[in-house]
Amino acid sequence: MSKQDIIDNDINQELAADGRQAGIEEEPITPFPFDADRISISNKPVPLQTLVRRLEQGTISSPLIQRGEGIWNDGQQSRLIESLMLKIPLPLFYVAADEDEKWKVVDGLQRVTAIRRFVLTKEFALTDLEFIRELNGKKFNELPQKYQNRIFETEFTFAIINPVTPPEVQRNIFKRLNTGGLPLTPQEIRHALYYGRSAELLKELVCMESFKKATDYRVNDSRMGARELILRFISFLIRGTALYPKNEDMDAFLCETMQLINLMPDFDPADIIKAFGDRDIVLKVNYDNNEDIHSRFETAMCRAYALFNIHAFRKSTPRSNYRTPVNKSLFEAWSVVLAEMEEETYLVLKKRKNKLYQEINSRMYDLNQEFERSISRDSHKPSGVRARYRIINEIVKKIIEE
């Protein structure tokens, strides 16, 4: 282990799908209390044929699986089908219902995907079965009638979060779920609830070479930690700090951004009402198309790497003899500042990198510690949000004016 990586294991980090550190510094989050009387959940038996019908209708979401590295292969999906043929009950499915009675699957996407691919679209043949091995190599239509009937007669139990349950309460409920031994992350929940153009944009950006290089290929996105970093950048890029909620609800801010991206560029009034209901939402955005966001993000990543190399978005700097994990607030703030920076300013900053590192270290560890608090314990507070942008801009201004 190099000296620059010494602190990586001493700072609490988010976890990847395999339980290892994801390379992102864990952020302190204060839970928001809510009125328990506002929760409305119904348990409903759902026959497999009903599930298939909803998949055909598009009235149940089946977005890409949340955990990219944890997608079930054909063998794992085959064993799920084998469980149906053996009449082994499956765990609860958790879905959120909207006013049109459409369901968004939040917990159970792997199982829904397996059923869709085997029964509906017939994309794979059974493989690696443990008990009914004579069926290996067979697709659904090739199964003996009794096994087809067992599959079609399977009845699941769905826990349905009804639309009268406020969005923030829905998300709090889903945070309590365990999937594969790990609670759902906030971004996995957003991905399921607000899947659309926003999820597709995040997928594009997280695959960009400039992003991977700027984070030194150390950020594991199997639980969508990297996508949350990028979503924070987009949120403050297109909406600014003035629209950040006074109640310090970062989760709601990010959720609204995903919904806004889904509505871009037209912001149809009917779609706005459908997405936000009677919630007071400011629709003003600085950028209303993916091309501009994509371009600004590319610029920010390239500049961050040029300035900080493998220390980009970390509390450590190239002057440190250690390296810390990626910090969410530093990623968000530095990315926005660099994305919006004039080329002339950036070139001066690049020439004076050593002075930049010195000033950052000075502000990070000064007696007041305002900067450090703004990217740690106060990172979700409006005062902390304003402080980190102000301080970073003060640092930039000081360097270029020297």
C-alpha cells in the first residue's frame, strides 16, 4: 500500500455490492421524522399471469437492474424459475403505485427481470439447475405442461406503497429494505422511482473515460454511488444553490432533479402536474438539454484531473503524503465551479497549482474550520452548501489575482 492510500481504510466509506469499500467517503445524514399516520401500504396477492400482463401493458416498471455488477446471470435467473417450479415461496415484492395504478418496482427487480426474460420474452434457456436438472437447456415453451402450469399458477405477495403516501415517506420506507443483505442506497431508490431520461443520462456520464480518470478508477458504482456523485453535480449545475431546500433535504433536491431531467426540454404542464402534484417546485434551470450537461461535465472532469491528478475531489491534495476517498461535497462543488469557469481563469489556475494546493490546505485546516465543516458534518445544511461554494470561489480568486 502506498503512502498516498494510507488513510483510505481509516475513513468510513460507502459499500459496494460485494460489501467492499466503494471509494466514496460516507456522509453523515440526519434522518427526517415523518408522521406515521401518512403511511399507506397494502399487501396484495398477485398471480404470475397478472404480473406478466402488467409487463406487457407497461403498467409495472422493469428498469435496468440497480446494481450493475450484481445483475443475475442466466444461471441465477434459472434457479429463480426452478423455485417457481418447485413451489418455493418468494420474498415480498415492494412497489410504489401512482395515481394511474402503475407500479414502480423498488425491491424485486432481479426477480421481475428473470420472469420477464423467461416467461414473456423467452430470452434464455434454463441452465445450472440444482434439482430438476433434466430441464437444463429448455426454454419456457419447451417445458412439460405441469411445470408451465406451476409457473403460471404461482402467486406472489406485493407490498404496495399507495400514492397517498408522500414521496419522502415512500423513500424512507424503501431505505429500510434489505436486498441481498445490504439496505437499498438512496440512489438505487431514486433509480427505481424516477427511472427515465435522467437514469439514462447518469448511465452515460458514469461510463465516460474522463470521469473514471478523474476519480482514478477507484469509485465503485455497483450500488450507484458514482451516479449519485454525478447527480449532485447536475443538480447544482442546473439549479444553483439558491434553490437548495431550507430544510436541508438533499435527497428531495436530488429526486426533484431527476424528475426535472425526465421532463426536459419541454416541461409539459400536464407532465409537471403528474410528476410533482401540488408540490411547489421551481422549474427554472440553467441548462435544459443533455448535450449541455454532458459538455459541462466533460470539461469539469478534464480540468479536475489536470489540476489535482489522483487527488481530485478528495480532502487530500498532491502535497499530501496520503490520499483520502472521494468526498461527495467536494466532487459536487469543484465540478460545478470548474464546469462554469472561464478558460482564461482555468489556465492561470493550472499554472499556479502549487499555490492552489497550499491555499486549499490552509482553508481546510484553519482555526475556524468552516471549509472542513461545509464538506462534512454541515454538508447538507444550506449554510454549508453556500459556504463551500463561496470558499472555493474565494480560493480561485485569490490564486488568479496574486
